[in-house]
Amino acid sequence: MRIYDAMTADNEKIVFRNSAGKTAADYIYAYPPDIPIVVPGEVITEEIIKKVEKMIEQGITIIGVDNGEFSCVK
């Protein structure tokens, strides 16, 4: 799915931990350095979930996962 299509599609907030197999409707990136980990239209994998959770545990600021939730395409 193209980035624009994912960003403008109907979406829902779901628990990030349960998002494997879902299509991202928003970006996830670590700050700094502001490099995207996930882009809209990308399918979330277990590997991505584990990496993001590890970064959160390490105190890295993650933009796009708010209070454990993430926007996915319906």
C-alpha cells in the first residue's frame, strides 16, 4: 500500500503489542535521530514490535506509539 493511501485510509488505534500483521497508518520513529522505523503502508511484524519495545525499555523516545497504542489501517 502506498504511504498516501495508508495515511488517508480509515484507521483505528490498537494496542501496539497486538499489531503484528496489521498495516501501519502512521509513522513510528525514534528521536533522535528521527529515522523512521515504520512508514505508513508497511505491515507490522513481530520483529518490529520487539525492536520498538526494546527501545522503549531503554528509554529511547518513540514517536508514533502513544500510551501503548498505534494507528493501523482498518
